[in-house]
Amino acid sequence: MFRLRGKWLPAVGALVLGIGVFTGGGTAFAKEKQKDILNVSHRGASGHAPEHTIVSYDMGEKMHGDYIEIDLQMTKDGQLIAMHDEKVDRTTDGTGLVKDYTIAEIKQLDAGSWFNEKNPKYANPDYAGLEVPTLEEIFQKFGKNNKYYIETKSPEIYPGMEKELLRLIDKYDVDKETLLVQSFSQQSLEIMHKLDPSVKLIQLISYKTNAVITDEEIGAIKKYAIGVGPNHTYLNKEYVQKVVNNGLGIHPYTVNEKERMTQLIDWGVTGMFTNFPDLLHEVKKGK
């Protein structure tokens, strides 16, 4: 069993975040620690294929990603879709805000050709014409027992986003033991926690300078979340160890270089986001 926020959770709950691993101590232990690191496929294997497409998510699984990470936006007619930006401009051939599109209109967009233009090294003619998937389609494709790491993006723009997310999670009987929901919005996470306290939540944090977290901030986060997701750029060893020693998991984003992956693992992170899950898999294997 694992004690968190005054509650006893099954051991599997603790393993989800790898938060049983707090400190270093010997090569053997370091190797074991590496095995427990969550390999989160950031927007799928988005270094290799167009982000937030079924192809990208499928590739992330084949490259040994532990989790499919999904950013959510909501259409004009209330459908949750996988897209990072509030606008469709960057990752499709359309223009304008997601909230001004119906799902039928979203489905007409080309969500793959842009990738070939920007990433000639990984270009594939089959990517042209890929569709923007709905969350429902993702659940249908990958099943209830897959591991999903879902972010409520810009929830202040989409009233009811959390309720609709939970409706689909329940409709498809998604495994809540492994499910993780994240957001930069504390309010969105608190809404999720109120609607369904069994869903495990991660507080995203963005630092513009050297990362520091206070005891008060940690205490506040632990009231509703079981981990934090800071940008890795300004992290330091003291920050990482303070977080994990206080019983929270820590999953930095977005780490794409092996040397940095290794350093963060040595510091004690419990997982990380990467556009190249194949690289993190190699690091975890000691390659």
C-alpha cells in the first residue's frame, strides 16, 4: 500500500507514478530506477509523425511509450478533439479557432501534410490527408486498458470540458488505475477532482527561470493532485528531490535528448514526456 493525501492507495496506484523511487544509491539501484520511469509519448511519437494523429499514437506504442498523451480542444458542437493549439492553423491546412468549427468541418482538414513540409527527414507521403481524431475515436481505437495521459487545454474557453471528458472515460470504461489527467489550470483539475475523486491528476507548471517550489505550493497541490509536470528546462536536482520526497510524482516535459533524459533520471524524476519515445526506451535499457 502507498499513503498519499491521507488515503491508502493500492500499490499499483503508487507504481503508476513510480513514486516509490525517491533517492539514488548504487549502480544496481540506478538501473532499477530507470526501469520505472514513465515513458510518455508526447502527442504520440510526434518527433516521427504528425502530432495528435492515430498514426502518431500508434507509433508511440510501437516505440515502447508507456502512455498516449492527448491534448484536448472542443469543437463548436461540443466534441472533444485531439489538438494542442486553440487554433487549427499550425497543424492543419485550415485557419481559425477550434471552437468556431463543427466536428464535420474539423474532419475535412488535412492534419498531416504540414509535418512533411517541416520534417523532411521523417516525411512520409501517407501522412498527407490524415484526420484530426476525436477523443472518442482514440478510445475506440486503443481500448479501455490502454494508458492515457490527457490534458484539458484552455478549459476556460470550453465550459463543461471536464464533464464531457469524464462522460467519455466512463462510457468506454477507461482504466482509472492508470489514467492520468493533467492541466495548467488548477481550477480545471479541481473541477475534475470534485466530479470524480478517483481520477489521478497532475498539475502542469511552466517556469521562465530557475525552478523553485515552496512547501506551501506542494501542500496545496497534494490536496487534489498526485504529481507535477514542470517544463524540464529550468529544473534542478534540489527541486526534483524536494517534490518526490514530499510524495508527489514528477513528469517533466518535453525531453528529446538522451543526455538530458539520463540526467533527469539520475535526479529522481518518475517519468517524462518526449517526442521520441524510442530514445527514452533506449536510455531506460542503458543504451
